[in-house]
Amino acid sequence: MIYGLGFAAIFGLFALLHFQAWQQREALELNAVEQFITRASILRNLLMASIGLLSAVIAWVIPLHLVGMAGYTYLLVSIVETLNGHLEGEGRRKPDPLPEDTT
């Protein structure tokens, strides 16, 4: 349970940091691709945090002799990372709809 909660806390903090960057996107002068990456990072980190929470809940609910099964929850990390990498890669390859002003 402690590992799952710590895992969730770390990725929750990453999500909050990216959310802060999203709120400051005008001041940071993020272009459309950078905005896309920031939004994708928020989602990715929230999904990762939810994996940690799911593991902690499983560890708390199941009988003590099966508590090791909660560790298998982290196999979901590979699914989240694969899907996120694919979707983020597609977004990065799209042309920037808001080209930078060269004047």
C-alpha cells in the first residue's frame, strides 16, 4: 500500500506541475505542439497516479496471503506508456497550426 500511495503521489505531483505550466501557457509562450505535449503529460501522469492508487486499493482489499498480486497492477504502466507514446508521437508529427511570427 505504501509503495502504491507513494507512486500515486509522485505522478500526481508531476500532473500538478504540468497543469501549472498549462495555466501559464501564454506567459511561457507555448506553441500548439508544446500545448499538446503539456496536455498529454497531464493525462499521462494522472493515469500513472491512478495505477498507483489502484495497486494500493488492491493491496488493502485482498487477503494478506495474496497481497503480492497488487504488484501485477504495474503491468498497466506498459500499456499507458505505449498508448501515450503513440498518441503523443502522432501529435508531434502534425504541423504546427500556429506558426511563430518571424517579424
